[in-house]
Amino acid sequence: MKFIKNFFEKTEPLVQKGGKYHWLQSVHDGFFTFLYVSKSTSKSGSHIHDHIDLKRTMSIVVLALVPALLFGMYNTGYQHFKAIGELASTGFFEIFLFGLIRVLPIVVVSYGVGLGIEFVFAQIRGHEIQEGFLVSGMLIPLVMPIETPLWMIAVATAFAVIIGKEVFGGTGMNIWNPALVARAFLFFAYPAQMSGIKVWVASGSQATDAITCATPLGDAAAGSITYTASDAFFGLIPGSIGETSTLAILIGAVLLLITGIGSWRVMLSTIAGGAVMGLILNAFAGSSALSDANQVFFAIPFWHHLILGGFMFGAIFMATDPVSAAQTDKGKWIYGFLIGIIAVLIRVINPAYPEGMMLAILLMNTFAPLIDHYVVQSHIKRRLKRAKVSA
């Protein structure tokens, strides 16, 4: 791999200010620092020197997403062959290959459009390329239905990068999680292509009509239970590409927790909030004021909410976004708990939208700074009170 480093070092003068290709400086520096340690170091002020920089942090998150991605590819093929009645006669590799062929273009479009825009903005501003989209570029495909057209993925990615991040100043300045901004944009701009029963199972070819199949949450909202707890936990159910397998998501969570990249406070409090809201709704399941369909949804065991839909994926990978989440320790507990509460509440109470995690996280992204503000103010008041008592 030394020849790659030699290539970057030889071409470096060409991209410096005054060089022939000076307009490629940000791109050159971005690729070099992704592969190797940056040559620049802090010259003044107090800094913490650590081998874990932003690129390495983002790379760890991407690695944590790999189990969900691989299982999403397999489940895409699994649901397709199951829907057309050929699952028993189809081998593992054929199932996985079908899913790979359908999912990989979505990932390529997401990264191609997102990184392209990032490169353009970095070069216009004369800044280094930020690494935040390394994670967003993987999250966007994983939260999409498999039948989402590629042009929609491109439009949503562009919207998320430009409107959801760059207008606020780029990586580290955004208010909302960019991947959820992309998902919300498509959900409200193209609801027919992002919901219903025709978007969750991949068709065999462009000429084949979409296969109709509702998600377990969609069936539950209609008053029927069509899944087993084991299928929901392992992920062999229709849903967004990377959100179905709780097991695969938890494997990624272990990596985030071991490396200290993900906040265990946010994860735990989000799960606790969802469980509490599920128990409260269970208590109202026998109410005569509820319709038969609502009775079924209200009566779903609280822990089923944790393994259905995008709840666990959101709790592990979305709510823990270090930029858009709360920053204080106490704030993280409040922030995560409210996400869990609101997600399950929207999921059950609103029959038109049997999910809720996306809206809950975006809502709490908005209020995260306010939560931190009051937490910090409470600390200040308590310390001032102690100072007065001591005096």
C-alpha cells in the first residue's frame, strides 16, 4: 500500500494553493486523511491528542452498521422469494445475491450523491472535507423501503445534505439527524412510494408489478397479528432494509458500547421509555371506547414494540447521533426516555402512521438544546445555592 501513499505525496504540490489542480485540494486531503493519519497537528492552545479522530469514529459506526446491512440484503431476497412462493426451492446464496443486487445500487447512489455534494461545498468554502456523511450515507439506505426508486434516494440525499446539514454550517452544526431528514422528506413528499403494501418487498424486475405485503406494524394497526416474536427479533419480516433484525442491530450496539462511540444512556433510556409507554397502553387495552383494531394494537406486549419497526434501529443508531442528541448526562436520560415514549405513542394512537420512531427522534432533536439548557441551569442554581449556604 506504500505506492498509494507515494502517489498522494507526489501529487500534493499540484493541489496546493497556486498549483495546477488547486481546486481539488479538499478532495485530495479528504482521501489522504481517510487512509492515513493527518500530517497537520495543533500548534497552540490546549488539545487532547488521541488516535480516535472523526474519521475513525465514523468508520466504527459504519462497521457497527454492517450486520444490519448484510442481514437487510438477505431479508430482501428472503421476502421476495417467500412472496412469489419459491423460498423452499431457493438456496441461501441465491437469496443473498438477489438482495445484494437490489440493495447495493441504493447504497452507491446515497454515497455518490452525498459525498459529491460534500466535496463541492468543501471546495467552495476552502475547508477540509467533513466525515459525517460516512455514516449518513449508510443510514439513508437502511431506513428506506426496498422499492424506493433510485432517483428518490438521490433527491432525498441531496435534500438531507444541503437543507439538513450544509445550511447550518456542515458536520457538527446540524440540528436534525440528516438520515432522518431524508426519510421524512420522502415520507411527506412522496407518501404513496414510502408507505402502503407495495414498497416493502422487492419485485423481480422492472417489468414485474410490485409485490403487496404489509409490515407487522401495518397489520397490527389494522387489527391483526401476523408475526411471531422470534421472526421479529431475528428480522425475517417485511420492513425497511436495515431495520428489521433486532439481533443484527444489537450486534452493532455492542461494538458502539465497547468503543464508547454510542451513548449507553440514550440507548437505555429510549428502550425504557418505549417499554413504559407500552405498559401504559396495555393498561387501556380493555377499554370499551376502543375499536376492535385498536384493541389489538393496544394489547401488543410492551416488549414487542422494542423489536418491531424501526424502534431498536432508531434507539441504537439514530437517537445516539452525537450532534443532534442531548449533550449533558442528565439530558441524555430525559432525551432518550421521551423518544421512547413519543415513538410508541405515535405508533399506537395514530392509525395513519403505524411507526413513530422517525418523528419522535426528529422532534426530540429539536428540543435537545432546550433540555441541555435547563439541565445546565439547574446545575448552576444548585451550585449557587451551595455557595450561599457555605458563605
